Amino acid sequence: MKLGLAIRDVRDAELALAERLDKLGERHKADHDVFHLSETLQRLARANLERLAPVAERYGTDVEPAQAPDEHGAGLLDRARQKTSELVGRRPEPGLLLLRDLRELHLMYAEASINWVLLEQGAMVARDAELLDVVTRSHAQTLRGMKWTVTRLKTAAPQVLTS
């Protein structure tokens, strides 16, 4: 059975999402909606991995849950990044950067989503009810993040593209 490969693809996509969400939050710290939602979505990606880990072991796959990043603003470097974000947040370029970052994030969510779909199909054929339950719950959270990127793009694009 190759379900282990599908699980690894999901793991890699969710880990990449967690990392990208951390960078997005740091880069756009001046935009409080983006900053706080990126933290929430990052927690959801980690929760997806935590749910998947016990089932993955049965298929010979290790799923290391993504570690929560240190508290934002904890060190000198974090404070410098925050101040830079605030200063840059007052210029028009951050809007274009936000659109680019959200587009890239959306594509990453799309990849993670299709990986969950493939794993779901495998779980159904393998008649693995536990894996199917994990996939159903986790995929819904990934779709939640994907919907947020679309909503945020729709909100930001008019102002950024016409100013």
C-alpha cells in the first residue's frame, strides 16, 4: 500500500503552510488581521499534523507535528522585524507584497487540499475509518485557510490595485 506516500505529501504540505503562515504574520505584522489570522491558521495546520501522526505510524510514516513558533516579539530580532513592518506598512508597496504573499499562500493551500483529497480516496479504498475521520476533520481546516486567502484577496485587491 502506498498510503504512506500520500500521508507524507500531506505532512509536507501542512508543514510548509505552517512555516509560510509564520513568515506571513511576521512580514505583515502591521496588518493586525493578517498577523492574528496567520497565527490562528498556523495552529490549525499544526493540529492537522497532530491528528494525523498516530494514524501515520501504521503506514510507516513519521509525522512530526510542526512546533509552535516562539511568541512573536520575544527577542531583539523580533522587535526589529516588528518595527520594520510598521514602518513599511505606511508605504504603498506592502499592499502589493500582501497580494503576492496571499496568492502564494492560496496556491499552497490548494496543494495541501488536493493532497488531503488523494489521501481521502486512499483511506476509503483501504476502509480505514480512523484515517478517513482524520482526513475529513483536517481537510475542513485546510479549506478554511484557503477560503480566508480568497476573502482577504478580495478585500485587499481593490484598494491596492486602484491606489
